[in-house]
Amino acid sequence: MKWGVIATWRMALDGIKKAALMLDQDGSIFDSLQQVITEVEDCPDYTSVGYGALPNEKGIIELDAAFMDGTTLSFGAVSGVINFKNPVKIARKLMDERFNTFLAGQGAQEYAQINGFEEKNMMTDCSYNIWQKKLLEKKEVLKPYDGHDTVGTAGVDTSSRMAAATSTSGLFMKKTGRIGDSPLPGCGLYSDSSIGSATATGLGEDIMKGCICYETVRLMEYGLSPQDAAQKAVEQFNKKLMDRRGQAGDISVVCMNKDAKWGAATNTGHFSFVTATYSEKPTVYIASFRDGKQIILPATEEWIRNNKE
Ligand code: ASP
């Protein structure tokens, strides 16, 4: 039976390895995607997700996460969550609700407390020091992509169930209450088991203008291969932003269809992602957009050793 999983950034490699074993033994797509994300959330070395993530401008780590079930189209999300260990688990639980499925800040924390989710101070010495250093630099304008990266993952299990999930601390030094694309359906993630799933990373303020994940899934529905769908969604929207606004933030998308075929596209010079399927062992790829072309190559062992995020 076919199964597959894909995730943004090299930091997802350990989680993808575990998820691949689970899916190969007929594990559920929900448990497998949760495994990919919690592996990253729990590791203090990744400064853009979960424990040890980067704070907002006031020095508070506000986390966003989401989960989507491609079969029922149930969606759960949290944003601006403070001091909870695994925001993605809270988002997953919210998929069970009929109402109030997307909770922000205090409301999300109350829900997490009532439902017994583990609380934790998510600040590490490292994330505190990076924040302090940034304050001293007294940068007036924050450069886009100056310290942010979402782990987003999507896939299909041997029962043909698809899902997608995300987790991030969003933009480093963001304003209190800022929400990016990652917890928004259609923007940071989308899943439809009859077609495919997609997830994005990059500058949330621009990704959400194009509902890029919904667009990628929609293009697969109209017959495009996952690779062509990701490419068309990213490149057309990048062009639209350039034409209308004269600038486009970083946008990268990974996707998978119901047959476990994957695709990836970026408007950046360097975007890593990881995939594993019934016919491909866990592999890290690097995508780059150069001279109007998407170039996707497997990362070398040396690159994987030297680059953790
Ligand atoms: N898209 C995320 C956000 O804007 C950050 C990222 O993926 O790098 O919050």
C-alpha cells in the first residue's frame, strides 16, 4: 500500500525518519505528522519552532500551530500560545470540536489547560540571548526572514487518509499578537484526501495574500502533477506580487498527492525539505529558484551534517 510524508526544512529529518517507520507499519497519518512536528518542537536547537524558539519584540515566545484532516476537512489551530510544550497537539485536539476550532492567546491556553496539555517555559538561554543581542542592535526595521522557519508537514497513510500540520514561532521580534500564515487554513496548510495536501513556509504576510496551499491543492485537483502544481502556485503568485507591489517575500511550498507523489517549489535561492514514501527512503532535498527555473537536488551527506535547520 502507498504512503508518503513530506516536510519543510532539514530540521524535519529525524521526525520524518520516525514517521516513515510508523506509516510503513500502517500507522495513522495524524500520529505520523504529529511525530514529525513534536520532534522539532521538542528540540531546543531549532530556534523557530517550539522549545527554544525565538521570542516576539517583548521577549515572549508566542507559538502558532495547526492541523487539518483531509478526509473530514476538520481544522484545528492555535495562535499566540504561551508556555505550552506542544502547540501542534492542542491544534490536533481542536479538530474534534464542532465550534471554536481556532483559538488565540488566552483562550487557547485555557483550552489547553482544561484538556491537560503539558505546560512548559519555552525560553532557553540561547533564545533569550539571541533576543537580547537583537535588542542591543537596535534595528529599526526587521528584515524579512530574519530568523523564522516553520515546520510544516503533509502526507498520506496506507488507509488513503491525508492530513497536514504546522508549528512555528513565526517572525522573530514580531509584534505581540502577530499571526502569520502557518495556522491559517489554505495559507500555511491545506489537505483534501481526494486530491492532496500542501504546506508552506516563508514570509507569512505575503503567503497569506495568495492562499498558496489551497491554490496548490486546487491545481492538483485540475490535473497538475504535485511538482507542476507547487511550481505554478508559487511562481504565478510571486510574479503577481512583483507586478502589483514590486516585491515578494520568501515563499516555499511542499505538497503530496493521494498517490504519495510529491512536489516542491520556492521563490528563494535555497529551501531544504525532507520526504519519505513507500518507494523512497527519507531524503533531504534542496530547492532553489534560479533563472526562472526550479532546481531540486538531493542534499549531500556533508551538507546534512553541517546544516541542522
Ligand atoms: N511562515 C511563518 C510566519 O510567517 C514563518 C516561516 O515559515 O518562516 O509566521
